[in-house]
Amino acid sequence: MNRVVSFVDEQEVVALTRELVRIPSVYRPGCPDGNEERVANYVADLLREMGLTVIYEEVVPGRPNVIAYYDSGRPGKTLLFEAHTDVVTEGDRDSWSYDPFGACIERGRIYGRGSCDTKGNLAAAICAVKAIQRSQIAFAGKILLCIPCDEEGMMIGIKDFIRRGWADGVDAAIICEPEENQLCITQKGAMRAILRTYGKMAHGAMPLTGINPNTRMARAIVALEELEKKEMARLGKHPMLGWPSITPTILQAPVKGDAQINVVPDQCMTTLDIRTVPGQDHGVLCREMEAILERLAQQDPHFKALLEVIEERPWTLTSEQEDVVQAVAQSYREITKKEPVYNGVPGATDGTFLHKAGIPILTTGAGDRHIPHHADEYVDIDELVETTQLFALSALAYLQKT
């Protein structure tokens, strides 16, 4: 089985990574060259050339999922590799030392937006399947590739994949994300919420003729900070994920219209990026936030607020004893001659929803976990090749257990 490692072609995985990075796939509404469609078409054509069965499904116009499978022809389990096509914006190009979509190679690294998160890992998954094909090593079951859009946004791609029933027959999934080839068996949950406080417009010279939503928002934010501290004290620092958090991010007043220094606005809005760890119940946390607003309203008859949760992603935890974790750990030892490092994902991935669908997940892949979304994003070529080997050997290790 270990022979499959020798069929991994370094030049092939480097070339494919560079081709994918050179296709900008930042989602920009209304921009025909600014979404995932071009890179999805490229990948779909490549997978067809490999002889895989390929399904191309538009989630919304211009934003497709690519799904492909390599079937052994023998009954067995289904292992999913998942890697998204979208990347975040390059931001200010002047802050880059390299063309963000040039895929320059320097000092053993490929530079460019998405090289680390996660086009390098997408290339590794595809090239791992190629290595298995070349090796002609027998296995049972099938390898399923899910290459969705919109992981960096509201994750509509993976939600559509699950909604259409593709996840129903999956036994385990490897989420291909930049984790330095560490075996991430847990990840933080996330809740995205909008908090609004309401007031009454007034002249800044006569503020008592109105109701100031900003001071009410300030009280709410301070109270939410106290809730955060309470949760931190209750749960402690998670050994792999760190601290839970409740973070106000955007603060805006007025919400509509132009702001003026001498006008008390009628409304204030903040967004909350809430990150949870095992041991937290999202429903309980929501009720505690609502209770804070109720208490503030009892203290102030003019306090009026509305909390709206717009997205929820549960935390995940996979046992080290799961077959997929055991297979990747075994493969890591074979390739590196080292013990694997177990860790957690500080953010949320598409794996969140696969876990929610009942699929054991493991997140791993090439790339410094602190580099995604930075200027001069890069992936080390040596690590990328190791990842390709790890994916190929892990697939066989898992599927030969069937």
C-alpha cells in the first residue's frame, strides 16, 4: 500500500496549484471574472480527463459545485475529500511583494492568493487520486471529491451539496485546509448575529429631546463582554481551540442615511462574531444574550433592542478512535516517521456542516495556519508534496479497512 507514495508527482502538484492560483476566484457580485465559475470549469475538465465521473451543479448562477468520484467497482465505504474553490480578496495589491494571482515560485514556496487557503490542498487531493490511479492498488468503495463554492462566505456550496443528498452515503470526510499537516479533530463553532438598538433622532445640543441608541448599545456591548468572561471562566481555555469569544465587529450609527456630528441617530447596529467551543450550547447562549437585553430594558424604559442570529455553525469534535483519524495518523507515521500532532481549527470550515450531517470529519492539509488571508500568502512546496502523499495513503488506509 505504501507504494502509492512513489506515484505522487511533485511537478504535477506544483503545476496544478499554480494553474488554480492564476484563476482569480474571489467572489465579486456582478463580475463575470470574479467568482468560482472559471476555476470550477477548469477542475471539472481535468477530472473528466482523469476518467472520473463528474457532476457539475450550479448553487446559484455563476457559482457551481463540482462533484466527482473514483469508484473502485467493489462495495465498500465512501471517503470524501472536500476543498473549496473560492478565495478571499487580495486587498490592497500594493501590500503584496508578488502578483497575488501570479503563482510565483521563490525559495521553495508558491506565492499567491489561495495557494495556502486552499487551492494547494485542492491540487493535492486531485493529485492524490491520480497517484492512486497510477498505482493500480486495489481498494474497496469509492473516493468522492466535493469541490464547492463559497466556503469563505455563508458556505452555500456545502449546504447545497448536503441538501441534494450527496452527503447521505459518505462514511468519513477529510477537509482539505491549511493546518501544517496537523490532524485537526475539533473546530470552533460560530454564530453570526446582528444587534440593533433603537432610539429617537434629536439635535446634538438638545439630546434629552431624543433617545440615544448609541449609549444603549454601549451598555449592551459591555454586558456581552461580561457574558464572554463568564463563559471563559466556566469552560477554561480549550487545549486545542483556545478561548470562546463574543466579538463586536462592525459598529454603525445611523444605520441608514448620513451621519452628522450634531445629530443623535435613531438606530445603532453592531455585528457579533461569536465563536464557541465544546461544552457550549448555542441555544442556551442565545437565551443568555436575550436575557441581557431584557434586563437592560427593565433598567431603562427607553431601551429597545433586537438580536438577530443570521448564521449558526456548531463546534465539532471527532474521536481519535474514528477510522478516518486512525487511517490518517497511520499514514502520517509511515510518510514522516514522526508522531502526528493533534490540534483544532480556530475557525469554521465546510466540515462544520458535514459534521452536522453525521459524518466523522478530520481537517488537515498543507500551509501555515496563520498565513490564510494575509498579503504574500504562500504554501511550501515540500509540505504540499507531503500532503499529497498523506491524502493518497490515507485514502487507501481507510478504504482497505472496509
